Amino acid sequence: MVKPDGTERQLSGRILSRLEESGFHLLGLKLIRFTPERARKFYAVHEGKPFLADLVEFMCSGPVTVVALEKRNAIADLRTLVGATDPAQADCGTIRSVWGLDKGKNTVHASDSVENGRSEVAFHFSAEELVG
């Protein structure tokens, strides 16, 4: 996902280009606006953590570009491409090091496992909305 700070700064196209240049294939793409209930459900894994309320508020603050991707070794390659959660600690040239503002507004969300990737794609896309 391109988070609200990224869509606000019109970075979705540049980020999608980086993904495609890195060998990812787009299976689904859309612009959404989270409701607080939907954002809380998406981030349910963080229930009870002190930052959840701020995260939900941030994710509801503007449009989000959601993307379903495909590539061999997709999760590992995507995590390398986006970089560390904190842009200040992300490797030079990664998406977060280039465009992330801070640990909270780090421009993108990337699934951290194959299981979570499948779940997150299913959360945002119906089978009819995916190609490939």
C-alpha cells in the first residue's frame, strides 16, 4: 500500500514504477479510503499496542493506493525494496529512505509473510478484481 502521506505527495506512480522496474507484476490496483472500523480490522494484529489509535487515525487521513503484486520471492524482495520501518534506518535507495518522512509516515506498507500477503490481498480485493 501507498499510505496517505505518499498519496498526498503524489508518489503512487513513482512507487509503482519502482515496483515494476524491480520485476513485480501488478495483479490489482485501486485507490481507497479507510474507515476507522476497516483500518482497525486491517491492523488487528496490533490490537492493544499503544500506537494503534494513531495508526488508524493516520490511515484514515487520506486516500491509500492498494496494490496486489506477484513475483518469485515477492515478500523478501519487497521487504528489501521498501526498507526498514524507520526511514532513518532504511538502507540508502530503498522506498522508505527516499520518500519516508518518519517511522509513522513511512509512505508504504508491505506484507511481512506469504500468509499475511494472501490475507491482505483478500482483504482489499475480490477474486474478480485480480488479474493474472
